Amino acid sequence: MLIVLQEPNGKFGPLVQRALYKAENIVVFATKSGKLTSELAAKWFAEIFLQNSGDNSILCLDSWTGQTEKTFEKVKKGNKSYKILTIPPGSTGLIQPLGCLHFSTLEKFFEEMFGPYYPLKL
């Protein structure tokens, strides 16, 4: 899982680096905006996806234009072969497991707990 967090200068300070939870299947990047960039998508593709995928793999992406096949063209792939499948625009929340199950449950929880104090506009 890739998580992108917002940090004022775009990188984690030493205290955050030490305190940040680390797991084998979670990769955390920091940006000034807290949003994924094309450069980080290419970095994830090269350092995480290609290193952990088989010789013939499928990569399923949402329709964000910053992570298309063109984004990954310059990455050295070695002997790896992959196919990119793109989820149609507007359907990510209906198809992705976290969008269907996990995030909707969290949204309901936060709405029930904090809704009267902090109305969410999700």
C-alpha cells in the first residue's frame, strides 16, 4: 500500500522518521501537498512494484492522468513484462476494495462520532 502524507517542506523530519510506523507492505512518501505526483508514482513503480512483482504482472490503476503508462515509460524494467489496466473515471469507489469497504466504514464512523462538531463534506 502506498500512502502519501503532507509535510510542510515535502519530506519527513528526523522525529517523524523515527516515530513513523513501518511495515513491509506499506510505503509512505511525503509531499508538500499530501498528494501523489507523477514523479512519486514512477518512483513507486520502479522501487516497489517492479521489485515485488513477477515477470508477467498486471497493474490496475485508477484513471488519474499522473499515473498512466506514459508515466512509467522511462523506468528501466529489466526482464519484467506488465500490463496496465485502468479503472474507468468515476468508478474507483465502486471497484477498489478499500473504496468499497474500508473507507466507507471509516466515513460512517467519523460522521457518527464527530458529525455534530465537524460536518464532513466527502
